[in-house]
Amino acid sequence: MLLSKLVGERTKTNPSDATIPSHILLLRAGYIKLVSNGIWSLSMPAKRIARKIENIIREEMDAVEGQEVSFPVVMPKELWAESGRYFSIGDEMVRFKDRCGRDMVLGMTHEEAAVHFARDAVNSYQQLPFMIYQFQTKFRDEARSRGGLIRVREFTMKDAYSFHIDNEDLEKYYYRVYDAYTRIFKRIGMKDVVAVKSDTGMMGGSVAHEYMLLTDVGEDTIVLCSECDYKANMEVAVSVRDNLRDEVSEPLQEVFTADKADIAAVSEFLNVPENKTVKAVCYFIKGTEKPVICFIRGELEINESKLKKVISAEVVPANIKDIPGLHAGNIGPINLSVPDATVVFDQSLKGLNNLVGGANKPEYHIKGIDFDRDVKIETFYDVAKVKEGEKCPVCGKKLVLRNGIEVGNIFQLGTKYTKTMGMTVLDKEGKAVNPIMGCYGIGIGRAIASVAEESHDDKGLIWPMAIAPWQVYLCALRIDELAVKEKSEELYRALEEQGVEVLFDDREASAGFKFSDCDLMGIPIRIVISPKTLAKGNIEISTRDKKIQTDVSYLEAVHKIKELIYQLSG
């Protein structure tokens, strides 16, 4: 490819609306162009990277007996109504009518399409297990698109769906894909990816893992043990907390706290630590005004993903101003009277005593609360977020929190979709049963951005050889001189004949200008031909990470370059 013909602008100026390195550098290097909020065009170099990532994924999916298929982007309402998700998914799903007035949706995922595809063709356990996968455009009307390709509305994704006769078969296959994903991210060039237990979310199912690239710019929080192999997304992470029960329980005492409403203010006013207070957090069940009141230890925060599972409903923050019996800042577990409220107690409160909580009337709190004596709750739930430094539930050592970007996910879906959509097969006894499903996804654009986030320096991107848009950047200095032009074109043709991917900078521009573009674009190997190198019969070879920089004979150039490509591909 001649750089002079490449469509796409490169610039030294940082875009004003980009804040993270991958977003900034992909824009500056001309890899992406914004069309609308969360919607991007990919230039030829980005498309070449995407194709290489897809091919790596394709090889690994084929290695676990995957069958590549293609499902439509546009689907009828009826398909999603069968699973119930047409009604349960909110504004993220784009709904529209076609010219005949028929209700349609844009696919944001393809479980329904996969079941529809398989249910009439598969009718016996002897046809199981199987896995079908695709690379397809999705659209999710994401409310918080950000970070370039990190969080978008339109995206290309590899999604795969496996079908099994029983849980044992799903379990075995699930962990084959688990291992395949580990290989995929390693081959793509990601260096700091971990697989963590995660929430199944709107996908449904019982078991799920996310593959997280650990990076400070990630917006997901990952909980890791400092000693053992415990890893989990914050949504499902658990911990062990110290027992704070005192030997002697104090009597209940109502105390005046004036306008002190939040935990920090009450704690300071009464001179008690925050972990000896009871905090109330209020929600409404989504779509209603039915209150949900959560009591938790004062220094902790509610994990809404855990709470949703406990009450089997979506929640939204509540405005309790007009709810009788609730006084913001003074809500407590003693003498609480709120009709129709769902009350949840976090297990951090179990067995504790000498706590401070609201008195359920303005300007007053209660001291000396003993949950065994005064509240007598039978069931406590884990609805708290894990905090840094709490104990690992496996080995008891300290937990640490890291930020991460989700680069892939896998789910054990169970029969959520096959049951609602009426897919059955005959088992060994001739009984009709619903196949059990697994689901496995990787976003292609996010993979590009994640590698860029992890592999860059202050000069630009540093692509791993496996997915680089070109392997070699051929930089001809003083191309207006005949000898440089002829030798550069000769080497360009020789490399291409040997299957080497070359971006030939054939522009009449300064060395600094060309070197800057090479570094910005992140091509792994740079070849320099100039009057100075040719005078010695040499070319200059250097790697993008600056670890190698040497002169080699022009006559040996093709051989040496291929050797280096092989070395960097390892």
C-alpha cells in the first residue's frame, strides 16, 4: 500500500473531546472517524486490524467445532416477544415499523435468532452438542457511549451459541471455550487480561465470566485477591468482614441529631465510627412507586446488581419525600412502618450491636441498636459492594480493586431461551426436553481499542505483529533522488512478493514528518532507505518499541526483515 494513496488524515493535535489514550491515538492516526454519537467509521488500516482479529477468533472457534453462520441485523418483533425480551428490554433496543407497518427491532444480541435457526433443524440428542457463531453488526442505543471504540452504540461482535442435552455437557464445553478465549486474547496481543466471575445481567443464565483487560481507564471494577486466584467483577464479588460485635450491649437511647442526615455527619456528631452505624438506602421497583428499603453498615455501599437478584426486580433511586413513614436521613430498622415496602438487610449487620440508626422521625437517631435483641431478622442478604482491603472469601488475605475493560464474556444460559421459544429435542428415553445453551461474545472494535489502550507510548500506537495493519513501514527519505526511489520501489516489490505486508511511505516529505507518522500509526517494523544508507549499501531497520535498531546490507534486506517478522510474531 502506498501511503500517498491511503485515505485518512493523521494529525499531531489531540482531539478536544477525547480523554483516554486509545481514543486520542486512534483518531490522530486516522484509524477511526466519528459519524454520530457512539457510531464510527473505520479506515482501511483499522479494517485490516479488525480482519486479523476476526481471523484469530475464527481459528479458535473452528478449533472447538464452531460452525460459522450469519443472522440478520433486523428481526421481527415476534421473535423477541417469544423470549419476552421485547417487553423487558428498555430504550437500549431500537424498535421501528417497516413499510408494511410490521414491528421490527435492530439486533443488539442474537440468542433469539440462534434458537429460531436451530429449533426446526435439530430434534434429537444425537445432534448435540453443537455451536454456531457469527461476526455481525449490532446496535444498542447506549446512553453513555464514550472512549472511542470502548463504549459504542453500533458495533461488530463475534457471538456464539452452543446447545447441549444436559448441564454436564454444557459445563465441559463451556470451559473449552473459556480456554479458547484465553488463547484468543493472548494471540491478539493483550498482556494483562483476567477472567472473572460476573453477573449474568439481561442475558440470563446461572454462570458467567468476563474477560477483563486491567487498565486504569476501565470503568468496570475488578476484585482480586493479593494471594490466591480469587477474581470477580464487583457486581458479584464477595468478601469476609470483621465481626464488630461488642461484648456488652448498651440500652437503646434516642438522641437528638438535629439536621445531621448523612452517615459522615451523624458519625462525627455522635463520635462513633461509621462501621458502627446503620445506613438506609431507598429505591423504587422500576416502573412503580413501590419502595425498597435496604439497611447496610454505614461505611458500605449497596451493590445494585446483587439487590436486583435478591428481590428479582429492577430498581431505580427513590424520591421518598412523599412516602409516609420515611424521613430522609433518619430512617432506621426499629419501629419502621411503611406499608407495601420491601425491606432488605445486608449480612454486614448480622449479629452486630451498639449501632446508631435513624429513629424514623426527623432530627433523631437511636443509639445501642442490637440486631439480635432489637431487630430479630431471620434472613440477611449479601447486597454490599466489596471494599479494598477486606478479606478474600477463599484464603482470607486482602482483596485489591482494579479497573478493567470488558473484552469478552461467556454465559451458561440454561434453558431461558429454548424453553420460552419452544425448542425441544428427544433425549435418550425419547422424552422431549429443552436443550441447554451457552453464549460467548467478543466485540471487535473494543478489542482494537483495548490493545491500543495497553500498547502505546507518548509518540503513538504500538501494534503487536499479529494484528498490525501492516508488518513493515518502508520509509524512503529523499525519494526525489533517483537511487532512493528505485531501490525503495525494488525492495517494496520484493517484500510483497514474499508475502510481507508493507506500507510504503512514498511521499516527498521530511524525515521527521515520516518518522512521526510511522510512530503514530504503530507499525511494528520501520525500514529507512536514504542517500546515506545507500552510500554504504545498507538499509536501516528498527522496531516500533525501539528495542532493535540496526543497519543491514541491502542485499540481505528481505531475508533479515522476514526473520525479524518471525521473531516478533512469537
